Amino acid sequence: MERDKLIEKLKTVKDPRERDRIIWALSGQEKGTSDKVPVTPMKKPSATAPGAEREEKLPQLPSGIRSIFAYVVPGFFIFFGLVNIIQAVMHFLAGEGEAAVPQLIMGGMFVLFGIISFVKAKKQAKGVNADQKKT
């Protein structure tokens, strides 16, 4: 019967210390003579980013494989550009000059972007090799 009274009182009590005292009484533990609950200070999250505390290292490819992948994309650009240019020449030889011009322009753009990408990859590879030689 006393347990039911405590439960009803717990539902209506708004004071956190009184609520804790009732919960302790319901669990059958003696709180002691003091009614005060030890207050633990709340830890505020730090202003730093959560990733800064625990830095995870992502797996990286070896430098040799990275340099190979750097040349793959320019290779595809040059390949598709040459295929488009060859198809444009085939259309031009077949007498379909109107269809050949856009395909020739597209092939030229692919080859141009491929060459530019190839030069950039070569410069980056030289920079990486120079950094590795220094260390």
C-alpha cells in the first residue's frame, strides 16, 4: 500500500530531489540521512569538431597505382576523341559531310581535353616524385 502511495506521489512531484528520494525508496535502498542529491556537472561538448579529436586515416592507394590512374582518364579522352575523328573521316569519305562536322568537332574536343589532362597528370607526377626524393 505504501508503494502505491509512493508511485502516485512520484507522478505528481516536480522537484527532482524529491523525485530521486522517492525512486530510491521504491527501489528499497536507503538514501541516508541527507536529502540532497549529489549534483554532477554536465560536460559540455568541446568547441572543436568531433573529427578533430579522433582523426581517422583513410586507406590510400600506393603512389605507383595513383600515377597509373592519373593517366587512365586522359587515355580514355584521347581514345574516344580518336574514335570520333576516325568515324567523322569515314562519314566524310562516304559523302555524308553534314554528319561528319559535329563528330569531328566532338573528337577534336576529346583529344584536346585528353592532352591537357595528360600534361596535368605528368606535372603532378613530377611533383610527387620530387617530394618523394626529398624524404
